Amino acid sequence: MNRNAEASLLVGASLLASLGVAMVNFTLGRGFDAQVALTFVVWILSFGSVSLALRRWAPAANPYLLPLAAILAAIGFTEIYRLDADLAAIQRWSLLLAGAAAALVLFLLRGEGVRQLRRYRYLFLTVGVLLLLLPLLPDSFPIHGAEINGSRLWVRFRGLSFQPGELAKLFLALFLASYLADNHVAMSVHTRRVFGLGFPPLRHFGPIIIAGGVAFIVLVYQRDLGASLLLFALFVGMAYIATGRRSYLAAGGLFVAVSGVVAYQAFAHVQRRVDAWIRPFDDYSDTGYQIVQALFAMGSGSISGSGIGLGRPDLIPAAATDFIFAAVAEEMGFAGSVAVIAAYALLVAAGFGIALRTRDVFRKFLAASLTIVLGVQTLLILAGVLRLFPVTGITLPFMSYGGSSLLANMILVALLARISHTGRSV
Amino acid sequence: MPALFLNILKLIFLALVYLFLWQIARSIGAHVGPGQRSKKTKVADELAVIRSETMAGQTIRIGAGIVIGRSEEANFVIDDTYASDFHARIGQQQDKVLLTDLGSTNGTYVNGRRITVPTSLGKGDTVQIGKTIFEVR
């Protein structure tokens, strides 16, 4: 019953994806070629395989996660195809791969799978940190790091490039859920009070301090402001969720404020981002260019947008990746951007709903931390594009062009769905 | 009139996106939130253990009245070294549910405040005994 609702919504999302492609073809005069049908088939194959895996191994799972991911991917893909048909072709292959990987994860976690993940926490921590640090491998190695746009986030092997940081987030979320499931009681005991807030013994701040350290390394050596903030928000947010103690939030906020000021003083790349955020028009032609172009694009979009294929989102640097939201806001307007934000809000609400309804602590915390990863990532990049926050250069889940991001987020949604299947059982 | 046609096409696309989201938003309500809210009774009659090392997830019926404590003779034996042998009593009086601390060492807390006099409980209140936290349902 639930699964049938999911299937029909998925067909709807697939039709929307091919309708978007058809509209681009029509307005840009690309002709009605095989792209329209191909897009529909890829959507059905990719999301259909995950849906079938859910039907088989998690029939009681929440049926709305996958359709929400599918429609976000459809809207994003329409813009990617509009910007660059070659990128879109690669994105279609990535989507197929991501769907297959998510189905494989569901297969591996059938039966008691999720519960068993709790045991391997230090393996996950090691894998996560190694993945994060992988791009630092020197260029002479066969598998080596690569720097694009001043951030060292990519790993190259022969012709293939990959962003391991995207998968690292999943491993760190797994580690955190398992660690907190065993330690949250001890971490919530107060031993002293400072400024009206109770504080637990100092050693329970250990994970927070480690998180700060990892985030700092990522910030300094890979120049990746986004991943750094995301990881830190994940650790602090989870410490708060697991213990209900505001002191973790206070300590985390203080740490971010202090290290933010220090990072601004010490690192040129942070300084450039912040300056471009506060005064983008001062250096319009250089550092502020991307933000200003995005602002013009969104402003010209008006209520219902310029129409798909009728705007100029190609003028925004990185429009297909980090700034895809600006492209959507220009061509689908305020209405389209609100729809996108609503879809993310529903996804996050569903995620926290799953966490609330799950009794087993480990799975509860895992659902919460996966939702935080998805939500904070979306929030950071949307705020960056809308100039509410410095641009952090992370991808918008499901919408941005990029195979690693698509893969990681599909697996994330599959994990959430798997947790919702066993929700209320202990 | 290609311009008009494109405009209509654009609006149709947006309308379809909203229709899709509406379908999901309409049915997602049941899937969000803690659930199990359907069994609504007027008076609180149950305590659920929401934080404990060993008893999380258990529920206790209040009924006419119960005594919570570490002693084997308490109605609800609590596995918590910070609780006293006979720690607190919960009973019904007229239409109220009253919580009384029985002179415990570490005190009884309602919504984070230590109680000194019998306190009336409503649904959603939290009761802390030792390190164990209950929610009134």
C-alpha cells in the first residue's frame, strides 16, 4: 500500500524530469531527441531499483523519502541539462550508479543489518577520517589528490575523479551514533554550573574537541570551509540531541565564534570568502563576481521565473554545482525556489520524525545524525547562495552536478528509509 | 504565439511540482511526530520511562496509586542507584494525579524543579527520580 504510493510518486517525478528536459529542448531548439525518453528511463531505473529494494527488504519504510529525493534530482537535472548537455549525460550515469549503490546498501543491511553497524564504530571513524584526508595525497602517487578552484577535495585515479569527503560524512555519522548510543547517559550528567548552564565533566567534551580538531585540519589543509562547518555542526548537534544539554550547544557556539575570528585573521581564503559575502560589490569583477551574478540571476527570476531555458544562468560561475539554486531561482522563479526549499523541509521533517519514532537508541541517533548531515549541508549552501552566509562551496544534495554527492545522498536516504522500517521495534 | 506557449508551459511545470509536493505533504503528517498520540484519555494514567540505563521504553500504569522506589516492596522497582528505597508516590485524587516525594535523599523533580509539596501532574510533564526520567502520558 505504502510502497504503491511511493511507486506512483516516483513515476510522477520521472515524468517531471523528462518534461523538464523536453522544455529545455524546445526553448533552446535542441529538438526532441532521445534525451527525453532516456531521462525518464534513467529515473525509473535508478529510483525504481531503490524502491524495489525497499519493497523486498524494508516494506514498512517511510514511502516519502525517495520521491522527495527524486523530485529534487529532477528539478536539479533540468537545470544541469539546460546549462550543459554533456554534464547532464554524466549526471545520468551517476544517478544510475547511486541508485544501484543504495539498493546494494539495503540488501547488505537486510534483516538485522543496521543494528550490527553499531559494533564497528572505530572502523567507521578511521575510514571517515582517512577519506577526509585522502585528497592530501601528493600528486606523484597513482591515486592522488587534486585541487580545483583552490580547494583540495578531489581524488584522481587515472581519468576518474572522486570527492571522498562526501562519503566520509556518512561514516562519521555512523561513528557518532554508535559512540553516543553508549555514552549519552554519562555525557548528560552535570557536575558544575557556569553562567547558569550545567556542564558535564570535561572529558565528555572529548568528541567535541576531536570534532573541532578534524574540522580545523579540513579547513586549513583542504581549504574547505563547508565540510569543516558541516562536520562541526554534526558533532555539536548530535551531542545536544543525545544529551538534551544546552551546554554542548553553548560550548560549540563559542568555539565556532572564536575559531571563526581566528580563521578570518589567519587564512587568506577564509578572509576572501567573508569579504565577498559582506561587500560583494566592492570587488565585483573578481572575488564578488559569483555572488553578484547569483543575486542578479535570482532577482531577474521574479515570481514564476524567466522560464526554463530562457534565463542566463550560464553567467553564474559554478551554476551547475554549488550555485544550482541560483539557476533554479532565475528560471523557475520564487515559486520554484520555494518548492525546492519545501521539499528539503519535508525531507528533514521526515528524517527527524523517523528519529523520534525509533526506540532503539543507536538507530534513533543514526537517523538524527543523517538528517543533520542532509539538513545542515542544504542550509549552508542555500544560505551561501542567498548571501545570508559566506559561500561555503558544498553541493546541494540531489540537485548539484556531481557523482560523489549523489552517491552519498542516495545512500543516506536509503539508510533513513531502512531505519524507518524497524522504527518502533526495540 | 511561442512566448505565451512557453509561459503556459512554465506554469504547468511549476503547478506539477507543487501538486507533487502537496501529495507528499498531505500524507507525511502521519509519519512525522512521535506517533501513538491516538489513544487520548483525559486524565494522565501512565508513566513512560524515557531516560534510563536499563528501563527505557517501559511504561507504568498509575491506576489508583503506586509507590516508586528501589526497595523490592515498592510497586514499581526502579533500577537506579540514585533513587531511595521508597522514593515517591503517585496517586489519584479527585480528577488530579498527585506526586509526593517520600523524603528521598536526592529529591524528586517535576519538569526540572525539585518538588517540596505534593504536586499535580499533567500529560507531558517529566518526572525525574535519581537519574531516571519519566514522562507522564
